[in-house]
Amino acid sequence: MTTIDLIADVGESFGSHRMGDDERLLEALSSANIACGFHSGDPMTMERTVRLCLDRGVTIGAHPGFPDLVGFGRRTIEMSRAEVRADVVYQLGALHAFVVAAGGRMAHVSPHGRLGNLTVTDATYAEGVLDAVEAFDPSLVVVGQPGLIHDLAAGRGLATGRMGFPDRAYHPDGALVSRREPGAVLHDVDLITERALTMALHGFVTSTDGARVRVDCDSILLHGDNAASVDAAHQVRRSLEDAGVTIAARPRPPVPATEPVRGAALSG
């Protein structure tokens, strides 16, 4: 039987700016990536979102990004490995405080936006994120688009999850189409649902040129920043369950018996 973790990015409101409908979106999810204050999110939003997740039985993950409120974490920031590590540890600690205060437990880490994109191909960013996970809590699952970070995490003995993106366009090489390009984000609920089913059941997605692209995923991410996205999340869940797919968060692994090696984490 196929099991899929249905995830969305939440807690991305900031101050008086409201992003998406988290309350309704969370009703469809098994896990959530909560913004940690760098690309979006603020203390009140983080606290509220944590409580919403716990009330609905949704597994909590951290969604650390670049310190880029203006660009919503979607612009490249040149950073050293040590800087990436420090920024991610800072964000993990911020979310962890609210999770512990509410009586919960954080389960995974999923890098946001441009930071997440870079961990797929750039060792500086991938190693920096993994250094942070090892230093903070090596039992956290590292979740993202399949790529370099997964290979490096496996070498460290860290658990990983691989995400598919049914509401994003793919290039033939498997890379996501940049949001700067037309058609990068899909809004047709039926099309998003069809792509989610194909990913979950058959392990591929149709690229921009009509080719089949292999997508090995145990998680499906849906963006929740507009009404159509929320509708898509609910329809995707119904369709997956109707097809016999179990929607559930992945089990969190136990804390490794051996201490992680942290010396390299300070290299810059």
C-alpha cells in the first residue's frame, strides 16, 4: 500500500499581511512546514500556527529560509557554510520554542524557497543545512526536492523525505521551472490533482515539453497561498484516498545512538 505525506507551507503571514487560509488548509494535511521568521512568519503567527497543527494532529516541521522578508526568501543570498548553519540553527530554535511551549514535538526540516533550491545542487548550502540539523537535533527528518542534500544526508546517517510538487512546472531534467517564468505555478485544481495522483501512484510527472520525468517521492507538497491552492489540497487528499493511498506523516526516527561529528560545521 502506498503512503504519502501530504504537506504544505504554512504560517507565512507577517504582521498585518495575511498569506493563505491556514486553518482550512491544515484540515487536508498530514504534515506542515512552518515559516520560522526569516522569509516570513512572526512570533504571533508561529505560535498560532503551531497550536493549529497540534489541534488538528498535523505533524510539525520547520521551514527555514534566507533572511529575505522583502523577497519572500526567493532571492539568492551568498553565504558561507558556517553562515547557513548558524541561520538555520537560529530558525530551528525559534520554532522549537513555540512547539515545546505548546506541548508538541518538531519532526522535520524542509528548507524554503531559494535556500531549498540551492541545497539540491550546491554543497555549501546543503552541508550548511545538514550541519544545523546535526547540531540541533539529528533525529529531525530532512525533507525536500530530491538532490544533493539527500545524498549528503545519507552519508551522515540522517533520515530524509523526498517531495514532489504537483502545482509546479518541471523542466525535462527534473528541475522546477523558476517562478520568474510564465506557467511556473499551476492553479488548475483538476490538473494539480491529476499530477499528484501520477506522482504518488506511478512516480513521474509530465515536464514542460511533454516528457515523463521520474519523481521519486514519499511526500507531496502543495502551496497554500491562494484559495485555489486550498481547494486543490482538499481535492488531492480525497482523490489520493479514493485511489487507495494512505495519507500519513512519516514516522520520526529515534535519536542516533552516537553523537554527530560537529567539527566541520564551523568551516566557512
